[in-house]
Amino acid sequence: MTMTDPEQSVVIYARYSSDRQDARSIDDQLRRCRAYAATNGYSVTGEYSDAAITGAHAQRPDMQRLLADARARGGAPFRAVLVDDLSRLSRDLGDTWQLVFRDLAAVQVTVIDVTTNMASDGAGARLMFGAMGLVNDTFLQLVRTETHRGLEGRALGGFWTGGRCYGYATVAEDNPPDPERPRKRLVINPSEAATVVRIFRDFAEGVSLKRIAAALNDEGLPAPNDGGRGNKYGHGWGHTTVRAMLGNERYWGHFVWNQSKWVRVPGRKSRRRVMRPEGEWVASEHAELAIVSRELWDLVQARLRRTRAQLRGRPAGTGARPSLVSGLLRCGVCGGSMTVVRRKVKAGVSYASLGCTSHASRGPAICPNALSVSEKKASRTLVGALREKLDRPEFIERFIAAFRQRSTELRTETPSAAAEADRRVREAERRIANLTDALARVGWSESVAAKLRDEEAQLGLLKAERATAARSRSEYPTPHPTVIAGYLKNLFALLDTDPARGRELLSRFISPVVMTPEAEGPVRRYRATGAFNLSFLLGAATAGGDRRGKDGCAGRI
């Protein structure tokens, strides 16, 4: 273990994974880590903890806060992270390696497992941490397997396997064999079931999805996701919610479990759904839980098939086209997104109109903003405002001045990193000298020789890091004004010719543009307000520029 300076500052990270576990677990972890720090002469300068959050991913609030603090400008304010055991940091093998040997090691922060007294910069640490991470990952997979097996047993026994389904409620079983873990059975919720039947009947009689959703919102009926997950902007019934309900086979008594699984996206908290082979599905019929008749179900499915066939057979040119401003506009009334709400074709050319998604999908009861605007006009206005900000000689002068300032900041920050690299190399050389002296005094020892080989390998890595830190002290060459002008020319050409790629680029440095409807006599129009983060060029050029400078923009469409 290389951290022997008693004045070194450390922080503590603690976590427990389930809201069913005792919250005192974090207190116990913190207490043990504090005791370890006191025993070893470390100064605890901060504590981070994530309660009731799984260790299967690293997207946890305090974990991300810890990483952000470690990457602070001028160097991390602490030199080590103490954890009660490595599984508290993460149970995923890949995330463990990323956090310990890439994210934290890149900023010279060590991870110490206080239970085993192992530090990530010690001899043989990669082997030991890798083995411990593999054990933790294996435990995670075993928990998943056991959980899935238990859910399969519940599904085969006619019990509910979790989740929510509009129209139903759950009740605990009578006289459960395991009182600590009672199972639940599904029952029909009469008031919600009446709404389900109404939706099926209205659609079978020819009412559109949007009209059904708008009527439910006008009456103030709570939607399935109100007060829960989803509906990030606003609430209420949407036509997509109605469509999903019309395709739910549970409503005629046909239940299928294990159709799909959720696979976590690497490096992110989000997951994506993956269908399982049909042979793994567990299907069962429950006539007592049917809300709609099979005849009504069949009528609805027949109309859905006709609608899909009509969409597949529509003329060329009427399909969706990439939009430069899609995802960049927000309704100034409800805060929801602005998307294509209407499309028409003239002479084979498609023309789209943008409007509030909440109004179009859920009706005026959710958002009264019915004003639409040409998608081409909105895109042209946004690009025009951007061009007005960037296509000026003074902007290039501002950019060059900011570039030089940032380059100077990076050069002044680098010596601290170089000094830290020098210190670590000197410590490694000192340990190697001590091991060599030990061999000279006591004679050949396989264990001492093995440790010497590990230290020599570690010294090679540290010298490479020191060389990298020294190279980073060189000055960034200031780009010539013609280079900047050429970049801007290519940027605007891309926005004109490739809307999909242009949208992706714009989303990096444009905050959402708020579209607020205004009336001036009989004329109605939108006032667009937003901000351009013009430091994106600086960030790209220096590969480390900050994102602080923003220029506001406003206009009417």
C-alpha cells in the first residue's frame, strides 16, 4: 500500500441496494471506514452515500457527485476513497474496473477496501481487485437468477409477478405459507375497468385515438402514469397510452409472463427491452380477470390492422423526414416538447408543421396551446439566429482570446499533475530500493522477488504517466482565423444538407428553445427564446474547454 502520509485526505463512499434493507447499513459502513481512517492517520474530508440504489450500475447520485469532485479543476481534493468492501462501490465487474482503474486512477485517486486493507495502487492490486470484482459480479448474477426463478414460480401458481396494469389491483393471499413474503393475486378494479371498456368500445365504433384521449382528459380522469414514472412533461391521457391499452391481451384474460427482459445499457442507468424466445414464455388463461369480451377484443384488433395497412400503403413523400429542430423546442405554456403535429404533401414535397405534443396528443384540457408553425420556418429562424451570433469578425476575435486564456489555464494547472506524477515515481523507486536491500540482507526470497517484480512493473507505468503529464505542458497552437471561418462554413453547410447530424450537433450546445405563443391583434405567432453555448468550439479545440459562456437569443416566428 503506497499511502503512508498521515496528512493525506480521504473520502468515504457507502451504499446499500434495497429499500427493504436496513438503512443503518450505511451508518455501519461509515463508522467502520471512519475507524479505519483514524487508525491509519487519514483525514476524512467528505462522505458520500447512496441509499436503496442497486450496485448493478454506476449512475447513482452520490457516486456521480464523487466522480465530479474527483475531476475538479486543479486536481482532486482527496487522495483516496474508502469503502467498507469493494461491492459497495459496484457489483458489476465492468463498472468496478472502470471506476477504480480508469475514472479514479486517471485523477490519481486510490480506492481502499477497508475490510481487506487492499489499495488499488498496491502491488498485485489489479489481480486482487479483479478477483473481488468477479466474485461480486457473480453474486449479482446469482441474485438475478434466483429472483427470476421465484417469479416463474409465482407466474405458474397464478400469482402476480410485479408491475402495474391499469384496470387491476393486487391483494395479498390468504394465509401465506411465508408470512414475511406474502404473495399477491390480481383482482379487477371496477372503476378503472369501466374506463377500459369505454376505450375499447369507442375505438371499435370509429373514434380516433387522439379523440379518446382528449375526451378522457376533458373529464379529468386520472391517466395510468399520473403521479408515477413516465410523462416527464405534463400528465394525462395520450394517444400512445390508449393504443398500448388496446393491444394488451390481459384485458380479455390472456396473461403471458417472461416475454422479454431488460438489458442495461453499458455505462448508463437506462435499460433496453429485449424479447425472449417464444419457447420461454409462460402463458395462462384467466377468464375471471377478463375486462372486455373476446368479441370486442377482436373488433378492436381488426380496426388496428386496417389502420396499420393504410399507413403502410400511403403515397411516397408522406412519411416522416428528419427535422433539424426536433427535440430542441419546448412549449412555453406547458413545458412539453414541440414535435410534428401535421404533415401535408404538395407536388410530391412534404411540408410539416410543429406544435405542442401535449395539446396534439392529449387535448386542450392538458395544454391549450393549439398554435402550429412551419417546421422549415422554425429551422430557418434557429439557424439564422445562430449564424447571426457566429458569422461575425468579433466572434472570431473573442474565440481566439478565450482559446488563449483557456490554454494558459491548462498550462498552469498541469504542473500540479506533473509534480504528483514525480512524487509517485519517487515513492516507487524508494520501495524498489528497500526491496533490493532486503534481498541483499536476507538472501533470495521468492515472495520478496515477486513483490519486486510487481513494483518494477508499476514503476514503468508511473514513468509513462509522468511523461504524459510533461507532454501536456506544451502550449496549444492557436488556430488561425481562416481555420475557424472554415469550420463555421462547414457547420452551416451540414445544418443545411444533413438535418439528422445537424440536430445531433446543435443539441450539444443549444439549450431547449422555449416557444411561447403571442397574439398581436388578429396575428398569432411564437416568441422563441433560448441560449447558445458558444464555448463548444473552444471545448472541441482544446479537448477540455469549459462550458460556461452562453449567449442569449430571441426572435419571433
